[in-house]
Amino acid sequence: MKNDSRIQAWLMAARLRTLPLALSSIAMAGFLAAYFEVFNWPVFLLCICTTICLQVLSNFANDYGDAKHGVDSLDREGPARAVQSGLLSSVQMKKGMYLFAGLSLLSGIILLYI
């Protein structure tokens, strides 16, 4: 698989179109913090980072789980899923899940520390 198509497969599996909804609550919290004059850039940016990592982790886990349990079949409606369509193997998806679980944990711990 070419590098470009591998990157496309990962971006498809990450389902970037789900990020605006996930980030909407963080944006609202930022607006409220600014309104009450307690806005903190490091906290805001770490909240964004943690939210993105958790959302991508959730999307990867959904892709992996649905393929493993046979929920995603060739007859499914909607966009193709990376594991079900064979663009990524279940082993690759598991590695992606572990990576984003670690990134989520790291970002969340730093956020709690700050």
C-alpha cells in the first residue's frame, strides 16, 4: 500500500467529520471561561487535544469492533469502514487504538496536572 493511500485510510478511519461536534462543548467552555475572565490557554489547548484524541480513539474502536463482530458487512449503508473494507488490518487498527489511548492518557494527565 502506498504511503498516500495508507494516510487516507487512517484519516477515513479517524472520521474527522465527527470532530466539530466533539469540540463544540470545549469551544463553549472556552467562551464561558473568557466571559468570566478565567480563560487559560494551556488548559483550553489541552482540552482540545484530549478531546480529539478521545474522539479518534472512539472512532477507531468502533471501526475495529464493528468489523470484528460482523456488524459492518459489504451490504452496510454509509461510508466504508477501514477494517471492513480491508484498507487497514485489525492488527493495524489495534495499534492505532493503543496509540490514541496512550495519547489520550498523556494529554489528560498533563491537563489534570495543570
